Amino acid sequence: SVDQFSRWVVEAADSAKRGDTVAVLRDFIKAMGYEEWLYEQSTSPKAAEMGMANVSTLFAWVDKMLKGDDLEPPMTLPEIVNRLILRDMMERGEDDAEADQVQLMTLHASK
């Protein structure tokens, strides 16, 4: 039910604040059965492996942002989520701009 899911998300967020955030996120993905779902939905086992490799890359980014480095201070999980959302929005904007350019070039060529 929605109440159980909400409770689960809140508990995971609380655990992430108090402990190893990356481990909590890994447990969250595992508990929801994402890897199994990915293998069921993918066109091939190789495609599912690539999907899980993307998840591992995401965890590496999150871990790096949580720890910070010489150039960037450590971030909280909400800050990381906001940065990833912004990055996604910017990438989608670039894709939309490229699509608009292609449409404009196609329209111009058709004249």
C-alpha cells in the first residue's frame, strides 16, 4: 500500500542520515527488486547488466559527492539529488535544443 511505501521511504531516508548512505541506497534498490525487474524487462541479459552498471556508476557518483574532494565540499543526500535533477534537466534541454535545430534545418531544407 501507499502508506507502507511511504514509511519505507522515510525509514530509508532516516537511515541514510544516520549511517552509510550508499549502503542504504544499495539496500533500497535491492529491497525493491530492481535488479530482478531489470533482468525481466530487458531485451537481453547483457542489456540488464549494462543497466546495473549504470546503477553502479550512479552509486560511485553519490559516494564521491557525499565525501567531497579538494574542489567540492561534502554534500548531503538532498543536495546530491538536487544536483542530479539539475544535471538531468540540463541534458534534456540540450537534447531538446538539438531536436529543435534538426527540425528547423529540415523545415528550411524543405522550402
